[in-house]
Amino acid sequence: MQKKQSLTGLLIALIIICCWVTSTILLMQWTVDFNNPLVYFFVLLQMHLYTGLFITAHDAMHGTISSNKFLNNLTGYTCTFFYALFWYPKLYTKHHLHHKHVHTIADPDYYEGIFWRWYWQFITNYLSIWQVVAMAIIFNILKLWIPQTNLLLFWVAPALLSTLQLFYFGTYQPHKGEHNNLHHSRSQRKNHLAAFLSCYFFGYHYEHHHSPGTPWWLLWRRV
């Protein structure tokens, strides 16, 4: 059963990665017409796939992509690189500090403040100057062959929107305020479709902290 789950986890990870790669390549040459409602749908689709990349990397941090450590970590490195050139070991270390010291001063994801200050703290805690410089260089190289509008709409904007999606549903809503439970977290109302569309079931956040070894695609069963 564990081997089957491991194979399923790897397959789901590959599907998300392939969907992101395929849609990104296709959208880079798509003719943008702001009167076409598909433009806005594709921005949201890209945002959702970016979030999927990060959630897949997150599952790799918990070893739930594959029982093969090399394949598990390779998936994590690949997803964080595609997402925004994040260094997987740094994310791995900080995420496990979050689980170990949730809702304390030692928790890198926790901040006692209003939404936007907390979001800024969250982003700057993980983003480095070299990432910004490297992404800027890549952007300026890509725009030699790809329309700048396409790059901004389907590469830059979805990644930024995804950070808001991940922060709001995966950190801010679950951990703001005080909680009378061991994991200092709350879950959104039970609605599997809304939970998947909002953040790949990570609105069920108490369940994730209670069972961090449960992959995102099985998390709904814990509710």
C-alpha cells in the first residue's frame, strides 16, 4: 500500500509539473487580447499551477512524493526552481522549524501583525536578493524572444498572485489569532471543491499539522 501511494504521489507531482511547463510554453506565444475573457482565466489557471508547484515541493519536504529519497528530493528541487529559483534546502529547514515551533517566536512563518505586514515578513523571510536579480536577468533574456505582455501576464503575475494565495490560505487564515489546540491552527469549513481550488486542501490546516505525513491529495480524508 505504501509503495502504491508513493507511485501515486510521484505521478501526481509529474502531472502538476508537466501541466505548468506545457501551459507556460503555450501561453508565451498566445496572442493576448484583453477583451478576451480567456486572458483572465489563464492568469488564474497559471496562478493555480504555480501554487501546485509549491504544494508539491512542500510535500517533498515531508517525504510524501516518493519513498525513493532521491526522486522525492529531486521533485522538491525542481518545483522550487520552477516556482521562483527558491533554494529547496533553505525552504526545507524553515518549514520544519514552522512545524516544530508553530505560533512562537521561533516559527519563521508566524508574525503578530496585520495582514500586509505579515505578508511582507513572510515573503522577505524566504526571498533573497540573488533570486530577484536572477529572475530579472532571466526576464530580460526571455523578452528577446517572448512578448513582454505574455511574460508579465502568464509568468510574473501568476507567481506573485500565487504567493498571496499560499500565504492567505496556507498561513494567515490558519494561524492568525489564538487557538485552543496543540497545533495552534484552524481549518476552513468542509468543502472539498473550495479547499482544492483555494490551496490544494491546505485550508484544512489543522489536519495537515496533525498528520504532516499525509500528502495534499489525501488531506481531505482527514477532515
